[in-house]
Amino acid sequence: MCGGPSATMPATAETQEIANKVKSQLEEKENQKFDVFKAVSFRRQLVAGTNFFIKVDVGEDKYVHLRVFEPLPHENKPLTLHSYQTNKEKHDELAYF
């Protein structure tokens, strides 16, 4: 659906690849390294590009929610970590932020 986020879906290999590509951006912003960084679930929102909302397990029963923007292919720009939420738990809903 254009405009609204999709339903939450289990993470795929593509989702993990997207999370891996912005991991260093998150580590820089949070000033810490994540030994565990496993995508668990995601939602997708079509805009002028694609927003990915990804729930990531960072170990010790802690999770982060990532909002990653993927520009349209013709723009030839990299994925960017638009925003994120820390201190999340496994049961926390992956909502728009």
C-alpha cells in the first residue's frame, strides 16, 4: 500500500542485509558496538523511495527499532539510518516513528 506501512513480517535475508548496511551508522550515533545484530521483523512503507522499519535483536534481551530510508534506484544514493529507537523489548510493536 502506497503511503501506509505494511503489516509486520518476519525478517528476510534482504532485511538483514539492510540492517547490516546501517549498523555502523547506529554504532556511531550510540557510541557503542553491537556484537549481536539480528533482524527479527520488519515493515515497509513506499514513499518517494522506501522506508524500512526493522526490529533488531542486539543481545541480552534488548532490541532496537530502525527506520532506514532506501532512495529510488535512479537517485544512486546509499541507504541511510533515518531514525531509531533504543531500549525496546521483544514484545514491543514495530510501529511508525
